[in-house]
Amino acid sequence: MFGKKKSPEEQLEDCRKKRDWVGLSRACYSLGKAAMDQGNLNQAVLWLHRADTIYSADDQVYEELSSLADDCSDRIGALEEAPLLYNSVPAEVEEKAEELNSTQIRVWGLLSMARLVQLGNRLGALPGCEALAKLDWAVDIMLKSFQSPITQEEFSQLFDLCNDLYELGDSESFYAGGEIPASGGAPFQVFDLNGMSVLLELNCYLDNHLRFLSALSQGQEVPDPETGILSCTLMLDYHVRTGADRLEEVPQLQAELARIWSDCDFVCSGLTWSQAAQKIAEYKALDILGSR
């Protein structure tokens, strides 16, 4: 007799347990393709991006899946034009940032980074994810750097963290299925950070800040600030993966969107560094998965 056909979730878990990254990437692609063909575009974004992340991280996996990689990439490109929160929020942030000066945008980004601290502390306890537990320290050092020069050791540690976050995004520790309990409902997977490219945007924000500090110290022109980090706190992949049908109605997402735009008003209000430090301290204690 034939055995009972396994659910997609069971197939994914089998691949993770076997460390079958080719199978895992193919399964994610199949889920994303089916979702897109059925018009479930949020699910399509979730799974196609996961497939792309896995095969892009390993040359051998990519070689075995080169036949589907082009279609996966084409589908991802098409989805970038869809009317989804995955696309609309970053676009709105970029548009709003055009009205702000460089310092305001950088502080706006730091406020978002501060809201990732609690999640980072918990994920940082998982094997291979230790870099995420350093966000707490990094936020404090970056806030300090706006007011006075940091030490060479602090600069070097920020540089190392920047690289560690980049390397985590290409590692098995990222997509192998590690998870933590979440107060908002189902467990949160490290791979849920794939949505909105959280690790990449953290890396870009840190790299930009390091180049900003170097330019200041050498009297050179500073780079334009990054805005990608501002959308990272939404955790869209988590909410889509755990069953949210209408993202706009998820209380945690509504609360986080309100904070993003409130922070924009805050940085435009003539804030002092003590006010910024107070808000950052509040945000570092915030659980964005459970807050409403």
C-alpha cells in the first residue's frame, strides 16, 4: 500500500532534518509557484524568496536547481510590482525620507533597529545566530556615535558584527529551521527574517553607518543614508507563514506601522539626544511580536 502523502509542512521538515537543502529549496519553490498560480501573492513572495535564498547561498544547490532558478527569479521580479505590503511600505518610506535630512533618516533607522533588539536577544541564543544578540550593544554604540567619536575597538566590533550578519544570511543556521516561542502565537523561525531581507538590511545599515563615521572623521562627503531597515520590523514572513490572510488587519502589524510613521514625526520634531535615548530604551524592551 502507498503511504499517506505528506503535507507541504511535513515535506519541509523532512528536508530540514535530513539537511537536504536541494529538496528544501525545491519544496519552497513548489509552494511559491502554486501560491502564485492560485493568486495567493503573499504566500508566493514568502516561499519563492525562501527558495531563492537557499539556492543562492550554496553553489552546489544552485547547480542542481538551475533549471528552476530562472523561473523563480522571474516570478520574484513580477511580484515586486504587486500591490502588497512587501512592496508598498518600503516605497512609502523612501518617499517620506525624501523630505528628511540625513541625520533624521539615520535616527529614524536606529529607532527601527532598536525594536529588533528583543527578538535578536532571543534568536541569538540559537546555535549559529549569536550575532543577533549583539544588536542591543550595537544600538547603544551607534546612538553614542552621533554625539561623540567612538573608539577604534568599538568601530572594529561594529565592523565585525556587520560581517557576521551578512554571513548568517548565507548559512545553514539561517534556513535550517531554528525557532523560538513567540508571545503573539506560533513559534518564530530564524528564517522568518528572510522577509524584507532583515539580515541584509541590518548589514547595509551598519555598513552605511561605518562609512558615515569614516567620512566624518576624514572630512569627506558622507554617503546617503539607507532606508531599507525601516520596514524590517514588520516581520511579514512570520505573519504570512503562520496563516494571516489579510496582513492589513493583523494587530501587531497595525501597531508596528503606526510606530514607523510616528517615529518619522518624532525625528522631525526637533528632538534632543536625551529624548532619542529614552525612546530607544523603550523600544529595546518592546516585543514586536506580541505588542498591539
